[in-house]
Amino acid sequence: MVHAFPNIESGGAATSTAAENRPGVRDAESAYRELTGVLPEAANIDADAHFDRHVLASILALASSEGGSLAAQAGLTDAELGDLFSHYFAARSIESSGDRETSLTDADEIEMVRDLLVENRSSEGELGRWLAAMIARRAMEPNHLWEDLGLRDRSELTRLIARHFAPLARRNDKNMRWKRFIYRMMCENDGFVMCSTPVCSNCADYALCYGAETGTSRVASAAQSPATSAGQTV
């Protein structure tokens, strides 16, 4: 049976944060369009470079909609955020809106997730490090990880992990939910056992680890298959 971790999603539909419902807080979809020039459901991610930019825009757009410090909500330092914008959104910018205070109560946990991801990086340059930090911060939110990264569906997260953290992708050969898998790897690396049932198929909580990750995009208002928007790039 899976032990309780406070930041592992419980499954089911995405939940809205209080910040998303406060007057004056930016619409994440609009922020995405400010960064890319297109709505998220219109993004063409066929090319890896376009996909990377889509992922970054999705995370930043959702983080900006939550209020507080954009860098902190995205998991980066101010300097890292500035470098990211210079490399990927040089002609565009967004700022966080609202007055949410950024909590650092999960700082140790964020660091552990980030370190695991950095150790399993498979791409060159700063992008992998930025993504490790961003994924680690967004993993502290309560929904499915793909939802709290602002992605359109779970397949985009699977592609992200396979592209930038390939060793983890290879180890998740049973297609466990990504947040649970990451926490399981953290436990194993520290010599702990996350589950008391040795065989997953015999576990009463099997559906929590392997069930379908249904939900709706927290950035796109009408998420569609990228195939419906051929010819448009982000």
C-alpha cells in the first residue's frame, strides 16, 4: 500500500487554486499567448525545439497566473528566469500578478526532487537544469504533475521526461504516474521502501499509481490535439 506523501496527487480532475479565482490575477491562457503568439491549444510541438518552448511557456504562464513571485512559483532564481527569457522569449515578457505570498515550507522537498532530476539529466546545456528546478517546484502543487506544469495532457509530460531525463523514463517501464514514480525513486535512492506490497499488481492502491490521469489543462481553455493545428509554431 502506498504511504502518504503530502504532495503526491490523489487523482481525479484538476482543482483550481484560490489564486486562479481571485480578481486581478492574470489568465494563464493569455499569458501563454503573450509569450508565444498563439493560444496553447494551437501550439505545434512537432519539432523538439518548439516542444521545449511550449513546455517553458506553459509552466511560466501557469505560474504567472498564481500571483506572487514568478521566479519562485516557477522554481527558478531571478537570474535564471532572466536567462531563460533571454534564450527563449527574448522579444516577450510576462510578470506575475496578484499578491500571493510565496511559501518556502517545501524547500527541502523541492531540493530533493530537483537533485534527483539533475542526476538523471539527458540533455545538454542549461535547459535541463532549469526544467529540473521547475518540475521540482511544480511537483509541490496538489494536482497531477502534467496539470501543474500547465501542459495539455500527460503525453506531453512523458515526452518531456523522455527527452530531458531519459534514465528516469527508461526506469518507469510500467508507466506509473510520474509524480508517484519520482517520489518512489527518491525513496529507493535513500534506502527506503515506498510501498509495503512487493508486487504492484497485488496492491489495493494500484489505481492511484497507474490509473488514467484524466483532467483538463490549467492553461488551455479548450485543449486540443496538436494535430489540429498543423503549421503553427510556438
